[in-house]
Amino acid sequence: MTNRNRKAVVNQKDKSNHALRYRGSSTTPQDDEDDSDGEKRIWGLSVRLIILSACFVSGFGFIMLYFNAASEMKNVTETNYAELVNSEFNLQNYSFATDRVNIRDNASLQEFTKYFDCQLPVLIRGVVNEWPSMKWNRDFFKSHYGNQKVPVVSVEGAMINAEVKTMTIEEFSQVVPDGKPSRWHYVQDELFINRHDKLKADIGEAIYFKENFFKLFPEEIRPWDAMLLWGSAHSRSHLHIDPYNWTGTNAVLHGRKRWKLFPPGQDNKFYITPNQMCGFPLNCYKYNSPIDSFNIDDEKYPLFRNVNYIEIEQNAGELLIIPPGWFHQVYNPVETIAISSQIMNSKNYNIILKEIIAANKLISDAFPDDIESYSPKEKVLFILALLPDEVIQRGRMITDQIIQQFYGNQ
Ligand SMILES: O=C(O)CCC(=O)C(=O)O
């Protein structure tokens, strides 16, 4: 199949909305011979120049993180995927404060896109407080879903002792009021809301999520949306960058959260083990730090001592949006219920595709020369179409396993 034909296939699929998959490995040696060596060299040089400029001009360390975190990714990005790293991020063009989280009332989409999206975290007021899900609290869940099971992270002592257990909501309701610094419980459930249409309907709209390329993903590998986060006092998340390096969102419905947000460019201070995989239906790299930034072991993690971060407290009814590349960790000082979600849009799709390409070891030869002429949506569809069938089957299997493990036959 020639590159031109390949693009036609993508367009065709796009229009007909048929299954997205076809095999990138169908590229024949003849396809490669069509390229002249000279063109390839110029292309290679341009790629390196673009990558270098992006690193210098943007000052964004996360581009480097990709290169360090996965050597496979290096092969992919340095050669055929130049346009995927030519992102638009530029903190220097941004005049708002970076020493604290900016707070905006009902930010317009234009304001969000121009000043915050893929640049700085922002706390948005006046949106989530209108959602029907603001009624969610312990009694609500107990009375409507008491016999339903949820996965619960339980910690005795330090976070390193975290165990995942399955409890009914009724059982969880007994232990959740009793959070202590050295004993706490946290429902972190990716599937619960999605398995209950009434809960899904309680989640309102936000203009910032409207463009959503994740909707183009085949269902089997689409990242789960709307994670239920219900923690006792003192519960906390891991310190991490989000999977696929997407833009993360967090809507607090009850209680409050304390956040530590770490600007990009300090990745060497987080003691990340390279090449950890996330175990999601569509594989991705995991960027979880072993450090608990709310209870730091200075001796063990000396590099973390002078890391820069900004803090914010988020109350019920507020929405926090965290750009790609920012490590973050949350601490719930009181019992807190929230929903986290993710954004894949025209601003960050390159970053996410890059993660998918690297983690799933997609073959660079399958990329056409004229990929720059593709629209963002076409590029997303093209990459999805390269995923082999086994990836889709694996996605289905993982979801089934998780449902079986945590919910049984309920
Ligand atoms: O526990 C929390 O609210 C933080 C969740 C989070 O960081 C995430 O979903 O990426």
C-alpha cells in the first residue's frame, strides 16, 4: 500500500466511521524504496532541528523526559515522528503567574485555550458546582449502591504499605469516617461511574472537555473516563505524571483537596523507574514516583529536597486542570469525593500519540511522508489504525479481568 493510499484509507474510515484498525505492518519493502536517500537525510536533519528548537524554545522538560524514559521512544521520535514533537507549548509566552495556581471564575474556552491548556494548571470555579453530582456524599452512595463492590486502596503506616482490597460501599462507609495519618482508605475506581448510567448522567458538561479525541478510540482500548475518588481524611494519591501524559482534570464534589503541582523540567528528581507499564487496556508508560511529597523521606530521596512546586487547596464545586508533564500529588485533609478525567484535544494530541506509539512499539516505517498535512483528527485515526488486532484483544481481556477481579458477577 502506498502512503497516499494509506491516507485515503484513513480518510475513508474517518468518513464511514467503520472499524478503525488496519495493520501498519502491511507496509511493503517497495514502499520504503520509493523514498530517496537525500530526502531522508534532509528529513532527518529537519527533525533534529525541530526537536532541538522545541526543547530550547519551550523550556519544557517533559520532551526530554520522553527521551530519557524509554529508549524505544527515542528511535520513534528522532526519525519518523518529527511533527509529533513539534508542539506549541511555550511557557515564556505566558504572562500569568507560575508561582501559584491561577484561579478563574467560569473561564471561557478561549481563555482556557490561550493561557492554560497545556501550559499552566488552573482552578476553575462556577462550573462543577452546577453539576447534579454535587449531591454525592456518603449517605447517597450508601443508600443507592450499598451492596456494590469497589476497589479500595488501604494504607497502614506509610504509603509503601498500600494494599488494594475489594469492599462493598456499605463496608467502605463504615471505615471511611475513621481516617488517620497512619491509617486511611481510598476508593480509586475507574469503572464504577461508567457502570452506572444514573451516575454518569449526574456529571455535567464543561466546555474545556468538548473536543475529545479519546472518543475516536475503539471502545476496547479507550482510556476509562470519570474515575471515582472517594477517600477518608489523610488519604492521598501517588506522586505521578498522568498516563499517556494527558491533560488531567479533577472535579471535587464533596470535601476538599490539597495539591502539590510540580512544573516540568525537574524529572530527574522524582526517582522514576524507567519503562514501567501502566497496565491499562491500551498500554502506556507509568510515571509514578515512589516519593510521598506529603511525608518526604529526605535521606532516601535527597534530590527531591530542592524540587520546585506550587500548592493549591481545591474545594467542593471546583475544577482543577493539570497540563501534561506536571507531576502532581493530592492529599485529602477530610473525607473527600471527586471525579478525575482526562482531555485529549488539538493541543496535546501529539504528546499522547507519542506515548502510545512508544509504549505499543508501533513501527516507524508505517508513517507516511505527508503526515504534516493531516488534520489532528486524521493523525489520531491514523495512529489508532496502526494498532495491531492483538492490542485491541488485549484491551478487551484486561477490562474483563478487572471487572471479574473487583466486581465478580454483580
Ligand atoms: O486522588 C486524587 O484526587 C488525584 C487523582 C489524580 O491525580 C489523577 O487522577 O491523576
